[in-house]
Amino acid sequence: MSSLIEMRQISKLYPNGVLANDRVDFSVERGEIHALVGENGAGKTTLMKILYGMEAPTEGEIWLRGQRVHIRSPIDAIRRGIGMVHQNFMLIPSFTVAQNIVLGREPLDRGLVNYTEALRITEQLSKEYGLKVEADATIDSIPVGMRQRVEILKALHWGAEILILDEPTAVLTPQETRELFTAIRKLTERGKTVIFITHKLREVKEISDRVTVMRNGRVMGTLKTAEASETQIARMMVGREVFMVVDKPPVQRGGVVLQVRDLTHIAETGHVRLRNISFNVYAGEILGVAGVEGNGQTELVEVLAGLRPATFGTAMVDGQSLLNHTPRKVRELGVSHIPEDRLTYGVALDANVAENTVVDRYYRPPFTRNGFLSVGFIMEFGNGLIRQFSIMAPDASVPVRALSGGNMQKVVVAREFSSQPRLLIAAQPTRGIDVGATEFVHQQLIQKRSEGCAILLVSADLNEVMSLSDRIVVMYNGAIVGVFPDAQKVTEEELGAYMLGLKKQDPAEMEAYL
Amino acid sequence: MSFDVVLRSILSAAFVGSVIRVATPILLPALGGLISELAGVTNVALEGLMLIAALVGVVISAFTGNAWLGCLIGVACSAVVAILLAYFHLNLKADIILSGLAINIASSGGTIFILYLLTKDKGSSSKLASLSLPRIAIPVLDGMPVLGPMLSRHNVLTYVAVLLVFLIWVFLYRTRLGIHIRAVGENAEAAGSVGINVRRTRYIALMLSGVMAGLGGINMSMGYLNMFQRDMTAGRGFIALAAVHLGNRRPLGVALASLFFGFADALSNQLGSLAIPPQWVQMIPYAATVLALVVYALQGRAAAVERARRLQERLQAHVEATGGE
Amino acid sequence: GAPKATPTPEKKALKVVLLINGVLGDKSFFDSAQRGIDRAVKELGIQAKTIEAGTDPARWEAALEDAAATEDYDILICGTWQMNDYLGKVAPKYPDKKFFIFDTSVDYSKGNLGNVYSVLYKQNEGSYLAGVYAAMMTQKPLPGMNDKKVIGVIGGMDIPVINDFIVGYKQGARDVDPETQVIVQYSGGWNDPAKGKEITLAMYEQGADIVFNVAGGTGMGIFEAAEEQNRYAIGVDSDQAIIVKDTDPQQAERILTSMLKNVDNSLFRALKLHLEGKLVYGQAEYLGIAEGGVGLAKNEYYEKYTPTDVKARVEQAEKDILEGKIKVDTAF
Amino acid sequence: MKERRKQGWFEFARAVGTILAALLLGFIITLFVSKEPIAAYRAFLLGPLTRTNRFGNWIEESITLTLVGLAICLVFRARQFSLAAEGQLYLGALVSGLVGLYFQMPALLHVSLAVIAAALVGFLWGLIPGLLKAYLDANEIVSTLMLNAIAIRIYNLILTYRLKPPEAGYTVSRYFHPTALLPRIVPETRITTAIFWAIAAVFVVYFLMYRTPFGYALRMTGANIRFAYYGGINTKRVIYLTMAISGIFAALAGAHLSMGIHQRVILNVSMGLGFEGIVVSLLARNNPLLIPVTALFYGYLRAGADIMERSSDVTRELVMVIQAVIILLVTAEGFLAFLQRQMRIRRGAELAEGKEAGDVI
Ligand SMILES: Nc1ncnc2c1ncn2[C@@H]1O[C@H](COP(=O)(O)OP(=O)(O)OP(=O)(O)O)[C@@H](O)[C@H]1O
Ligand SMILES: Nc1ncnc2c1ncn2[C@@H]1O[C@H](COP(=O)(O)OP(=O)(O)OP(=O)(O)O)[C@@H](O)[C@H]1O
Ligand SMILES: [Mg+2]
Ligand SMILES: [Mg+2]
């Protein structure tokens, strides 16, 4: 009895000369949950894109249910019962959730597309798998987390027998992740097969039956998850010991750097996204913002970064107002910002790596000297960051488009860390980057902290928030519902209660800990 | 000519008729431009496609004595050329703008070349006894005093154009293909990932734009006029392109934009008889359009500001209610 | 491009090159010149070639220099005012060759242009007749004519040669009846018949019932409007009723006459004189009504629709111009 | 690195191959329509080199095309689909003419003043759609197409009612004062010192784009405007400045036409050069350094076509068709792509050597 999927000796050479897969053997059994892990740029997405017919392999064969197949397009793949949820969203921004879910096989009624039916389908799917979505909201109006759920529902709607999930949990909250896992289990009970790419080894352990580890485009091996320890897997991935527990020196808290008072933001749509937010961030501390995605964190960050207007309230950096300035002014006040959605704000895909690393400072010496751009220096600078942040790219002259998801993120991180900020706003800084890189980013954050930089950390990854932060605030429905002066002393359950709006501190109490 | 006479004729029912006449050969190609634009390919070849259909329609109708056949084959030809354009862009990876412009050059020359081969005349088809499509008298309307002259007895393609505005709306927002066209235009990779054949969809979109442009050309040579003339589209293909964007890339918007341009143009035709330098009068349609563009944009802004103000108030209320918490 | 090229007849034929600073197919001016040459090819057995230099003025000077230098010709013919400076520069370089320029004159005061023959047309005189004709017809009880004293004229562009037509047209109309209103419009281009039709319809709406075409290809729209509305039009340069006669008889019916600007005849005549050795070079010749350079087309439609008193009035006007009793203004 | 150089060479080979193939196809068409195809095509291919004045035409044309091409290349790189060049060219021709006619001063000064005036008006005429786009988000295709039509009418208006001397038998201005004419540097041609502007302009644009902070901002705005804004770039300013600066070069092309070629202001000074500029710029893939090359190529094509049309039995309409076919093929990357596929497969083979994955082969 042969395996469900067998990829034999698959190699992929991208036109730009990157060898993303190198004679990879990969097989998946029917009904299993198979985790695929590996460093950024290891070739996971590429391998899956080949299986899904989005990329043609340079060499190698694909065998499905014991037969050699040529999967030349996603249509091919879908017909063969393969569905894929992509790392970079594949949604139509101006369409509604329902429209996106039924896209490609819209329900018809006398030849015309039946939207009410589409809504029904969506709601039903969403109930069936316990993945919450607003069926009739347009994609560009919903938070990242929900977009991810839409992607999953879409694949399920396609009745995929084999479901490829490329880093689905990267953008999910613990709660959401748990819901997702329940959904995945439901699926496998019904005989479906799941390939699951992630960088979070805990998840590997929790959900998968087997795990395949990739490094540098090669497969390092496939293990039964039960028999493998997290550290063991990590070592296979990175080829060295990885310390997943962050050890940080005790906080040396300096003066107030960021002071936010009664900050309020109302979206174009009229929804109140931020309600009278007040808090401080002190030099040399990391303030973590916990909360279920879509409770105002995004807006908070974007208002502070000058990407959205504040309706009212104040925010000062070193006593200078931050609000309603251009991003340039904000950055000149010493603020740097890792955006949560790297593809929208973080990078220009068709510009090269070097150019992507100086967008916030290109106009200043030494990047511009007496009116002229010092191109050589910028290229040097880019290459420097590539080395320093071990970004996997031939050199700084390649377009960012040619980088893997995680390496794109590293480019952003490298740029924002390297600008000596007074205040660092980090939204999902380790989203989609591998353990090695995550460890690296965490160390960098601690490093900055020790240098006396004030850090506002927003992350959907509760563990990240808890292990890095000195203090934690919890956001719920656009307001701060809890402040925890000592991150060490708070438990996940407690935070969860606040995040879900079950508990709520009274303002006076919070005042004390601003 | 004295102003009051001009004014009277502007206020006459016939003026509305003229607006509609002038708008039709812009509206039809504009609808075509809209479809391809939404599929993510800017079709700058509308001008050339119109010319091709205009000539072929005239020639065929003259030789077969069948106007409808002329229309059919004319439209077919411009559709085929549109497909050729698609082939160069989608298969041979040629730049769409560049190949579009090339098609325009080729059509401008090619039509005359063919006309010359057939009639030894490089200017117009006056040596061909070509036919035109019928005008239609709308039963009830036709009798009416004012509405009759305004809306009745237009060329059949004028009514087709009106119909198409509605049909294309349905097509783009209510049919699978239409929705796929819009999806492909907005995020081709995403559309591809759910098995929509991006290339095929764009082929269809370009072909449809060819059909529309073709109808526009036929309207010029077999309805509006009953002849073909060298470069007779005189830039309408590009006005149409402008109408697509002036109309915010929506069928109804495009229709309004075309009507607006038709109005401004008809107006200039009337005012032309006043004793003022013609160049001023000829500026009217274009100046008016720019103005419209600005006013439209300003309104959009005003609306946004207004919304913000109302929100402020709402919030004040909210704050007072919740006691500034 | 040269569609025309006749097999060399017996003894060495006169070689003529016609350089058109535009394109053929304008249904009036350049086509007329081509017709003249064609006729000469047929009747005088000359050899001819036509070069279309296209509509881009940046290329005309080069085209002329090139033709003069590289073509094999005895006589090189070009036309329009824009070319005369260029010819003034080129002709002296080829003293043993001959040059014609029509519808304008080179500047002979320079004295070195003994090999150039210029021919001009008094389109203002011809248009005067058209004006007289239109002003009278508009008051006649023909079907489609209203009792208003309103007539129209559409010019292609606001340029002197076109205005020369319009000036004469107006004067003629006023001389018939000072109250006649002449609606003048410019289409702003030579190849937009749709525009021509729309403007004509506007003029009809404003009370005109007969419109004079001075707009080249755009003018074809005037005839369409006339046919559609059962109103009337006057053609220009060539006898335009005859052009559409076979294919669209109804339309021809609406074109009561055409103001002929006989470029064809003038060129044919000049070539003939040249062959007879009678053509005088080194000077400009003005062709008016007298010389048959301009005039109204008195074709079957003219005869059919024109009341005798109008015919008489027109002939009177012709005589008066010949005898210099009437001095027609010009836009030059 | 080595890889990319190889790619570059391949690109070049492909371009040459395509051009040859395109010319061949053009010849095949000629075969069908001409009695003397060889002669006709020789005129097309070699014509521009056979006489000084023909050579002159080619270069004159290429100067204009280069300047307009640069104008287009700027806006396209910022991903602004602005078609304003045509109108700017007209106004440039007009204003340089006004200076040339109404002022009197020493030559160098006079020319410079005229050129500066032209550049200024081009800048301003570009500023209008630029500001409309930046601050009102008014679509630039609409605004520029309309503004072109308006500019041309303004041009005709002033020319007809101000500049035309009564004695002129056509709507043209007087010849400019000699001090305002561009010196012609090659006898028997109209090649003027404008050629130096054109060359300078190429480097100016290149420098502006790749060596100045503004150019960086321009390219980033084109690449991802959201990213540019997030990074602190004032994208509105980039948009309107780019469209305005682009206007300068289009206007210079106009000045070249009236001060260098016609030496006075004439009607229809441009029959759609704005669009020819798009062709030139896109052929050069919007790369300023390639623009003079493509301008010379396209200019040669047009000059040659003109000569073939005049000196052979191939009608100008057909020449247009041949021209179009050549443009179509030359831009078609996929055309001759099978070569590329060959190369892929060869590289695929190199895998066997099993180089360290991730690094560049
Ligand atoms: N879209 C694709 N998905 C998976 N494998 C592919 C794809 N395209 C090509 N391949 C692999 O690349 C190699 C060469 O492909 P190719 O299509 O030439 O093989 P083939 O057997 O000749 O195809 P066919 O049987 O369709 O003629 C094969 O090993 C095939 O498995
Ligand atoms: N379209 C492309 N063109 C060229 N190179 C690419 C392309 N896509 C990916 N690569 C390269 O191939 C390698 C593998 O990329 P891939 O996306 O498969 O990595 P990954 O395992 O998914 O990493 P991550 O966990 O960061 O998503 C990377 O070095 C990347 O730079
Ligand atoms: Mg990946
Ligand atoms: Mg009357």
C-alpha cells in the first residue's frame, strides 16, 4: 500500500538561480497530519507550490495515490483534491468574505450568481468548522486573523481531500489556533489529510503525527512526532542548539518615552476602534500588548506610527506630540515600526533588498551625501544587514520578491532595528519566521531594551508577549481592560480571561500602573 | 449668430437627441474599455478596433447588401484583432500599452490600404454603396411632442448601447465570468489559486472589449454616418478610455461620463455659431471634463470631511454618556 | 507612395512628380490635383509619380529636398502656402529643372526663381458666387427650405485659405440681401465627418437650410446631414455631387452645386502649355472666374433645382466680377 | 552575479534576434505588395544613411523622441499613467516661440531664456494634473488627455490671433530672431545644438532617478506607494513633482521643434509625438540610459519608412502597418523565448553537480 502523496527527487531552480529544492523526497500518508518545518527559505513553500501546481519543478516526479501525475496548475491540483492555504493571502480585497469563499465555483441560480446562497454556504461552513467570519464584510475591512480563517474555509469549501496549510497559525491567537486545531482534527477524522507548515514547534508536537524537517532546500529527515522532542527538531532545522527560553536581565526602567492619553480613533466606516487608550512606555522596558486580533491593536499601532489619524487624545514621545504627523516626522522623533502586514507596508517587492532597507533614512547622510544618493554605500549597508541578520538572499541587489516569507520579514526587522530608535513599535515581529530567527529577533529586542530603547510589543503569540514583556496591557474591544505591572506574575489563563472580555480592571486601578 | 437663437436651439428637444448621438460612439467603446480595465489590462487600442469594424462593416454591407451581416463581420473582425492583441500581451509577453498603440497605427494604415485596394480611394468609402442599420421609432414615445424627438428614432445601436450598460452591469456583478474577470483584475494570483484560468479570462475580457469597440465603430460608419472616412474615429477611442476612469470603472458611471462628454461636445457644436474664436469653443468639451473631474473629487473630499465631523459629534455624545471612560 | 506609374510611351515622355504635403483622399484639394495629373497622363502621355509626404509638417521640407535631389523628373509640382519657402530654397539649386507650385506663389522678388511657375486661385470670387446662390435659394419655396434668411458655412480650420472662402461667401450673401445671416463654424479638423454632421444639424436647428462645405473630409458629414434632414448643401473644390452620385443618389440630390476650385484643370492646362512651350515661368498666375480657375458647378442638380431668377443673378454676379464691377474681399 | 551577466547577454541576443526577425517579417509583407521589393526594402533599411539631409532627419527625429521618451519614462517609473507629454510639447514650442519673437538680446542669452521659459511652462502644465492626482486623486489619464486637447487649442488660439503676421498666407508666426535660433551644427541638416541637450537630458534623468534621494522616492513610490508612505516618503509630493519635471523634457522637445527645426511657430507642430514617446520609453523598459538607443532605433524606423514610402511603390499606409508589426514583435518578450527555455534546461542539468542549495549558481 503506497503512500497518498510521494514527491520523488524534486528539485526547483528559480530563474534567478536560487536552488530552492534539492532532490527532495517527501511522502504523506492518507489521514495523517504531517508537519513540515524548516528555517526561513528552507524551501517549504516552494515544495508545496510544486505539489499545488503553482511552480513546475525543474526535476522530479510527483506520485499521487500510486500514480505518476503532472500537476501543471492549481486547477489540476484542485481536481485531484489538493487544497492549499497560502502564506501570503490569496484573496480579492474588494470582494466580500462569502464571495471569496465561493470564488471559482459560485452557486448559480438561473445562470446568475446567487449571493444569498453564497452567504448561506459561508455561514454553514463557518459553523461546521467553528471558524468565525463576517460573511458579508469585504476582505479589506477585516483583520488579518479573519482573513486567514477565510482562506481555510475557502480551501475546505473546495472539498479538498489533502489540505496544505502554509503557516496558518502565524497570524492566529492562541484561542484561534486552538479552534483551528479542533477543525483540523475534525477533518482528519473524516479521512482528510493535512500538511501543516509552521515555525512553532509546540504546535508540531500538539497537532502532527509525523514531521518532516527541511534545511537549505534538502530534507533532513521525517520523524514520528511522538518520538521527537522540540529541541531535537530544532537542532535538525538549524543545525545547532537553539535556546527557546528567553533569558533577559532584570529591567532597568528609565524615564517615560511614550505617553499616551485618552487616545481615540474612529475608522472611516464609523466604527470606534480605539476608546480612550492611556498608557506609558518607559525607556529600557518592553510593554507587551496582549489581545485577540481585531481588538484595536492594529489601529493603535498605525495611529502611533502616523499611518492613521487620531480622532482625539494625545501621544507624546519624549514630550513631543506624535499624533497626526506624517510618518517621516514620526520617525524623526525616534520611532521605528515593524508593521504587522509586511506585504502591504513592510516591503516593496520589486525593489531590491538594499533599497528596502533604507526607505526611512535614504535622505540623510551617509545614505545621501551633498544631494546625491551614495548608491555604493547603500548596497554595502544592505549586504551588511543581510550578514548581520543572516537573511537568506544571494546579495542585496536581488528583489525582495525573490525572498521567502520569513526572509522578507527579516528585511523589515533588520531595517527597523538598525535605526537606533527611542521607541520601537513591534507588531508581530516574529510572525512567520523560524525558531532560529525568532530567537535572534528576541535577543535583539532584549538587546535594544538593555540599550534603553522603549519597546511596544504587539503580538498575537501570547507566549511571546509573556516571555518578552516587562509589563503587559490587555486590549479588548478597542479599550485597555487590564494592566499587569509584572509580566512574570501573570498566568496565561488570567490574560485569556481579560482578552475575551470576561474580566476587566477598573480605571482607577489601572491608573496606578500606567 | 445671435445668442438667443443659439440658446433656443440648445433648449430644444433636438439638442437632447444630439447629446445622445454624440455620446453613443463614446459609450460603446468605453464599455469595452471598462471590461478589459477591470480584468487588469488597459486597452488603448479601442481607437484602432473601432476603425477596423467601421471599415469592414461598410465594405461588407456594400458588397453583400446586408447591413446586419456587415455589422456582424465588422464586429467579428475587431474582436479578432483584439484577440491578436491579447495573444501578443498574454502569450508573447508584449507590453499591453505598446502593443495597443501598435494596433492603432496598424489599423489607421491598414484600413486605408484595404479601402484603396477596393475602391482606389484613399479618403472615404463614397465609392461604396454601403448601408446603415435601421433607426427605431419607439412606438409610444414616437408620437409624444417633446420626448419623441429626444428619445425616439435613434439608430438601433444607440438603444443597444443603453441596453448594454445594464447587461454589462449584470455580466460583471452577477455572472461567474464577470466576477472572475474582476477577480483576475484585482488579484490575478489569488484568482489563479482557485482554478480560475487567468490567461483565458483576460483573453475573453479583451475579446469583449474588441466587440464593444467594434460596435462603436459600426455605430460611426453605419448608424451615425453612412460612410467610412480615413481616421473617422478622430480620437473617440481615447475619450472612451478617459470615460472609463471618469466613470470610476463602473458601468453606470461610464454611461454618465459618456453622456456628460456628449453633452459638452453637443454644446460646443451649438455655441460654435457664436462670433467667438473657434478655438475657445473647441476647448469646451475638454475643459468641462477636467472641471467635472475636479468637482467630483472635491465633492468626495467634502463628503469625507462631513463624515468625520459627524463621527466627532457621535463620539462626544458617546464620551459624555460613558462619562469620559 | 505612387500608385500611378504609366508604362513609358514611344519617345521620351515628360516626367512629372507631384509632391503632396498631406495625404490623398481629402475629396477636394489634393484629390483634385491628382485628377489633373491623371488626366495629363491619359491625354498628354506624360509620365507621373505622386509622393505623399504625410501630415507631419516636420517632414515636408525634407520630402521636397529629397524629391528634388533624388527623383527622376522634368517638372516637380507641389502646392500650398506652407511649401513656398521650401521651394524658394530648393528650386534655385536645380536651374535646369522646372517647378510648379499651386494655390500660392513663391517670392519672385528674390529673382532667382526663373524656373518656377506659380498658380493661385481666387476662391474668394468663387465663394462669392456660392454666397449669392445660397442667399437666394434660402428664400425659395423649395421643399426643405424655410423662409428664414439664414445660411451656413463650415470651415475645417481657422486658417487664411479657408477664411478666404468664407469672406467671399459672406460678401456674396450680403450683396443679395443684407439681412442674410451667415452662420460660420469651424470643425477643427479635416477627418471627422461625424463632427461635420453634428455641426450641420446644429446649424439647421438654428434656422439655416443650406450649408457650404469648406472642411475637406469632415464636410462629407454635411452632405449626410442634408440628406437626412432633406435640407441642402454646397460642395467645394471638386463637383462633390458627382462623386457621390452613383453610390448615394439621394445625397447627390441635396448638393445643389459645388464651388469648384479647379486645381485639376489648372495643372492640366499648365502641363499642356509647357509641352507646347507656351508656359511662362518665373511668374505667378491668378486663375479666377475668367480663367475658369474657380466657379460654380452647373451640373444636372443645379439645373434641376435652381429657379431661373437665381441662375440669372449668379450669371450677373459672374459678369460683374469679370468686369471688375464687384471687388471681392480676401482673407490674405 | 555571473549568472546575471549571462542573463544580460542573453537579453541582448534576444533583442537583436527579435529585431532581425521583425525586419524579416516586414520584408515578407513588402514582397506581397511591391513590384520592386528589394529596392523598396533597401530604401527602408539604408535610406536614412544615403544622403546627408536624410541622415539629418533621422537624428533630428531621434532628438525629439529622446526628449519625449525621457518625459514619459519619468512618470511611468512612478507608476503614473500620465499622457501629458503631447500638450506640454505644444506649450514648450509656443512659449519658446514667444520669447524668440518678442524679445531681442544676445544669442546665447536669448536661446537660454527661450529654453528656460519652455521648460518652465512644461513644468507648470505638468503640475496641474500632478496636483489633481496627488490631492484630489483625480485620474491622470482623464486629466492629461483633456489637458492635451486644451493645450493644443490654446496654442492655435495664440498662434492664430497673436503670432500670425497679416501677410502670412497660412497660420504661422514670423521666423524667430536669429539670436533665438538653435545653431545648426551639421551643414545641410537641421541637426542643432539641441542634440547636446538631449544627451545631457539622458544623464540628468538617469542621475535624478538613480543618484538622488528624490529619484529613490520616485522609484519606491512606483514600486509600492503604501510602503513608500510608511517609510516616510511624501508620496503626494513625489507624484506631482514627477509629473511636473516630466513636463520639462516634453516642453524641451517642443522648443527643439520650433527653435531648431521650423525656426518659427507652426500649426500641428506635433502629430501625436506624445504617444511616440510612450513607444520609445516602453521599448527601453523605462530605463533612461536605453532611451536614446530606442529613440535612435525608432527614429531610424520612422525615417526609413518615410523614405521607402516616398521612393518606392509601397504606400505610406502599408509602411505604417510594417512599422506597427515591427513594434509589436520587438516588444514581445515571449517571442523567441524558446531560446530561453533551452537555456533553462541546460542550467537544470548543472544541478547534478549539487551545488550548495540556496546559493547562486
Ligand atoms: N506542473 C508540474 N507538476 C509536477 N511535476 C511536473 C510539472 N511539470 C513538469 N513536471 C515534472 O517535470 C518533468 C518533466 O516534465 P514533462 O511534462 O516534460 O514530463 P513528460 O512525462 O514528458 O510530460 P507528459 O507526460 O505530460 O508529456 C517530469 O518529471 C514531470 O514530473
Ligand atoms: N519566486 C521566486 N523567485 C526566486 N527565488 C525564490 C522565489 N520564491 C522563493 N525563492 C527562494 O527560494 C528559497 C525557498 O523559498 P521558500 O518560500 O520555499 O522558503 P520557505 O521554506 O517557505 O521559507 P519561509 O518559512 O520563510 O516561508 C528562498 O531562498 C527564496 O529566496
Ligand atoms: Mg514559506
Ligand atoms: Mg431659409
